[in-house]
Amino acid sequence: MSLLFYNPNIEPYSEYDKRKSELSKLLALASYSQDVKILDCDYDNEAFDSAALLLRDQQEGGMRCNVCFELRLNETARRAKEDNYDIFTTTLSVSPRKNAELLNKIGVQAAEKHDVKYLQADFKKRDGYKRSVELSKQFELYRQNHCGCFKI
């Protein structure tokens, strides 16, 4: 199994790096570091800035999120196809601030575009969000309170 870390929306770089480090920390603490490979994309905040330039005044949950989801899920689908993965998904749906229906719609479109399968999910269901908070506390993980695109 692999986890693609592609988050061009996160600003500044120090926040991006902190979140990436927490992912590695979680895998090590949960004894998954041998079983899960992190596919780290280069930090590319300019890609997000270019895509969302005209949407800087949008609130979280607005069109800026749609653009961000499209950017990130299309890159994930492209990489999944390129690296011969059977299926891909996103963990974004665990957030109560993210629209799982929209994420799944965009994920399916990206899958079709890149000829790879997408796993539709809403990870906040069945107390998924609550469980993520509990696990963060248990493993003493940093938990951000924003998506990352506050610069725009």
C-alpha cells in the first residue's frame, strides 16, 4: 500500500513539512512504516496558487475547495495510473468541513479521465472523524485546525 502526499494548497512550507512529518510519525507509531510507502510529491504551492488565483475571496467549502479537490485528485489519479495501482481514494472526506459527495464526484471524474478506479468513501461516517481525533490524541499527533490554503 502507498500513500501519496500531494498537498500544494498548504502554506507556508513549514506547515506542509510539519504535516508530512506527522504522517511518517503516525506510520512509525502504528507499526505500518514497513508496510506502507509514502509517495512524496515535490512541494508545489504555485500549482495551487495558479489554479485558485481568482477564488481568493471564497470561504472554505466554496469554489476554491472544488478547484483544490480537482487539482489534488487528478494528480493522485494520474500517479495511480502511472505507477500501476489498482485503485485510489482520498482521506479528505474524514473532515466534517469537506463535502464527501463532492469529493467522490470529482474522484470518479478523475478516475475516468486517467483510466483507474476510485474508491468512493465518506470516512467521517460511523464516527470516523471522532475516531481520528481520538487516535491523534493517543499518538500525540499534531492536528491542524485549517485546510492549509489561508494565504490565498
